[in-house]
Amino acid sequence: MEKIVIIGNGPAGATAAIYAARAGLKPIVFAGNVPGGLLTQTGDVENFPGFPNGINGFDLVMDIQFQAEKFGAMFEYEEITSAKLSPGGPHTLTVSDGRTIECRTLIIAAGAAPRRLDVPGEERLYGKGVSSCATCDGAFYKDVPVVVAGGGDSAMEEALFLTRFASEVHIIHRRDELRASLIMAERAKKHPKIKFHLNCLITEIVGDNTVSGVRMLDKTFDKEEILPCSAVFTALGHTPCSKIFKDAGIETDVSGFITVKNNSSLTNIPGVFAAGDCCDPRYRQAVIAAGSGAKAAMDAEKFIADAE
Ligand code: NDP
């Protein structure tokens, strides 16, 4: 039986692996469904302490992983597809390659996934004009109109970034009021390339092999039209990757964020700990995820020591 398994290798999981490996627990880390976590989809990270010139998100995650491997952590690029969790352990995990693994303690650092619009055309055209990462894909859309879906800070940030390439950026938001902070909204409103479509719903993403437009319902005038564009960037927030653990008895809030006790990493099941974006509806920052990963490893180490 493994002493500790960590699910997720973003900043939370990989930092937990450094701490667990240095404590001699020989952690096994499963990369989860977004290997490296969402940070690998951003460009430069300028607010992680210790990097005055910024650091590429992917490089940062890989450096944390190399640091953990140096102390003996093992990383596997398979997913955990189901879990059977027992108070105090052992916990049984099913791996995507068919294996089952038993562990005394488990750290869930599975992160969060971008929310989808769930409209016709979205899945079919994903990667063919539909994207959830302007930093990754924005440069492909030079001098053409693009759409950003959402009304939060991410939507404003993505739209502003896309003005570097696109001829015009259409922000489509389902309500008549933005969720974004005033400062971000003002920046977007002032930009000559950005046009707002408030109280509007995207009902379909259209195009044969690539995106050619969105079908948009203007709720104010009850009017539907096709807005031509070459790409749709969804910036709709994130959903925590907690379903299989919830199904196995882990408590979450209504949005699916794993509930942790009293500023610790302890979940409702003894021996199961959570760290990073899957239990953080509020901050969602790499540095905070890394810190919570350290806390989870220390909590797991104490749990093992107390049981021995
Ligand atoms: P948010 O949850 O804040 O916003 C998501 C937006 O998407 C909302 O406007 C929401 O609409 C809309 N939305 C969600 N689901 C759907 C759907 N199915 N169809 C249509 N619209 C939908 O997420 P963000 O990623 O924007 O921000 C998350 C956190 O990160 C926030 O705290 C934010 O402040 C922070 N952040 C800060 C930045 C900065 O300061 N530079 C940059 C980016 C993020 P509705 O409003 O109607 O719910």
C-alpha cells in the first residue's frame, strides 16, 4: 500500500509532492485531466514570488515537478477515474490504465476546469476556433473579428489581450450588467476595438470545419442574428474537478468546491486532504495553491505519524 497518493500536478499537487517526498513518504502523483494544471495554459506569470522578471506558467509547473522528483516523488500521466474512500484509509483508486492503487492518505489537488457554454457547435468546433485560452490561441486570429463569451474579469482580460491581434473583439454577456471589477470593465469599455453585447445569449456556434460566427439572441429586443467571427473564446469561470470524489463521499459546497476544515486541508473523510483550486472558490492563485499543497502534505504526514 502507498503511504500517499496525490491527484493533480499543478502548483498545489507538485508542491505537496515536494513536501511529502522530503518527509520520506515516496508520493505518487497522478497528473489528472489537465496535466500541469491551468497554469500551463497561461503565458508569463508575473506575480509568483521569487521571479522578478516573470516566469512562463508551464516552466514554473515543470520546475516545481523537477524539484519534487529530485526528492523521490514519482509522477504518472494517467488519470484517476474513480475512488473508494474509507475513513482512516486505506483508499482504493482506479487508474485510467485499469490498475487499482491502495493508499493510506490521499491529497486531492485536481484543480478546476473551464466552464463550457453547452450550446450546439461548441464541442464540434473546439480547437477549430472555439478556445478557452486566449493566451494560447489568440495569435492565430490576426485581423479577423473574434467573440469573447462572459462578463467577468477573465472575459475583460482575454478581450483586452485579443485586441493585439483581432480586427474587433465582441464581448457577449448573458446579463445587462457585467460581473467584472470596475477597473477591468472600464479598460475594456475604453478600447476602440472592443464592442459589448449585453443581455445577449450565444445560442449556437456556427461553421462547417472552423468557426464562422455565433447565433446570438438579444434578449432586450428579442431578436436573433448571426454575428460573423473566426473564433469564440469562452471566459466563463471554472468548475472544480471534484465529481469522482463527491461521488465517493467527499463534502463540497453547492458549486462543487471541496470543503476543508478550519483553514486546514482536512476534508470530511479522515486521511483525505484537499489543496489548490478544487477547494478554493475565492483566490485561485498559483502561490496560494502552492501554499495549500504544502499544508496538505504536512497534514497527511501528521496523520500518518499519529496512526503509527
Ligand atoms: P467569474 O465567475 O467571475 O465570471 C464568469 C462569467 O461567465 C460571468 O459573467 C458569468 O455570467 C458568465 N457565465 C458563466 N457561465 C455561463 C454560461 N453557461 N453562459 C453564459 N455566461 C456564463 O469568472 P472569471 O474567470 O471571470 O473570474 C474568476 C475570479 O478570478 C474572479 O474572482 C476574478 O475577479 C478573478 N480574476 C481577476 C483578474 C484580474 O484582476 N486581473 C483576471 C481574471 C480573473 P453571470 O455574471 O451572469 O454569472
